[in-house]
Amino acid sequence: MCQLPRVPGPSPEPIRFAEETSLWLRPFRPLLEEGKPLGNVLFLVLHAQGRGYAFGALTRTDKERLIFWPAIPRGVTTVSENGTKGVMDHLTLELVSGKTHVTTSVRGHHPGGRRPERFEEAGLGFWFVLAVEWRDLQDQDDWLERRIATPASDEARRKAELEDALGRIRLLRIESPSPPQEQTYVLTAFYLADDTDRQVLFTPGMLPPLPGGSDQEDVWNRARLTRFGVGDSKLVIVTACPPGALEGGPVFGLPRTQSSH
């Protein structure tokens, strides 16, 4: 049994066992299920009204890959009845080739891949955008336990690896542009940065269009910009809370073109 960390706020009673969709569980699957060593994991936590809501996790591997796990609605069906389709589990950026692929819950991924859209003057590359309903973030596990079947011959090593990995978890606090509301959602745009200390002025063409036709200029003017690092990778994310509802759950998007600006 392992106990994963919780974000700030009251703990639910009773403690819930982790579902397969749990954001706190999915980054640790290679270690828990196959015994593979794990790098440092950074959880992105949106703070509003004294409470934290985890919406994603990042790690950089020793194989030069940047991996992002998004929050998935609790209890969602992850695999279709015929076993051929699944929801997105994580996103992988191959840092050497610059290409991104999506891995689903059936361990398939889209062929080819998209490279970040470069904005040379700003020193940024647009990686992807993610939109999630507030209610899906509020319903995430934030204090949980998990029972794990482990080969007896490898139990001691895996337990030591897990304790080490849990001890290296970091939480990145991101202040929400507005408190949770029924008719708003959270939208985050992720960029790879040449230098996180560089001052960035976002122009309309650098920001993705909003789902549902919201007032783009007003929403982005109230957005929050956060600079941080994951290993040697430098990132900038822009967080906004547009009005409206998302149809069909979380919305995810990669760059449409490969041009530089």
C-alpha cells in the first residue's frame, strides 16, 4: 500500500482508493507496474480560495523526453467496449526530434507528431493547450491509498524506488485568475522557453483561440503567466478562466502549423 501526497485543503472522509484515472497515480505506473525507475515529478496545482486543484504533472526523463499527464475526469470510461479507443493518458515531447505524440489508455499513440510552433522574437515555442472544467478539477483525488501487487523477488527494490520518487515530488503553485465558478473552465497554454528570465509580451497571434467563442482579448488580459523549469527544460504557461462550458469534457490541442514567427 502506498500513500500519495495531497494538495492543500481539507481531506475527504473516508479516504478514497485511487481510480485508474487518478492524476496522482498515472505518472507512477511505470514504477508500480513494471518496476522502472522514475524521474522527478512536478505536479501543477491551481490555487483558489485557499484550496489547491492539481490539473497536470510533468517529468523529464533520462531519454530526453518531456512528459505531461493531464487531469482526467474521475470515473470516466477510459477504453471503448471493443478495446480499440481510449482517452489521452499522457503527452510526450521528444526533445531531440522536437515531435510530440499522444499516448492513450490503450497505449496507442498518434503517428507522426507535431513540433512546437515557434515565436522567435519572444523566444517561445507553443507546445499545447488544455481546457478542463472546474468541476473535474474539484473532483480529483487529493488524498488516497493504493494497493499494489508486486513480485516478491523485487518488492524491496520497488518499495525503495517508490519512497525515493515520492520524496522527490514537487508542487508548483499557480494562482487562479478567478475563483471556481459553475459557468467557467480552466484553460492553460504551454510554451517551451529559451529563457525563463526573459520578459515576454504575448500578442494575440501567440495565444490559442478559446473554445466557445469567448471574448479572447478580455480573457487573456486577465490571465496569469508562470515561468518554471523541469530538469533542463524551461517552460512558460498562461492560465485563464474563460466563461462558458466545455462540451464532452477536457479539450486538448496541439499547434495547427509548423511555421515560425
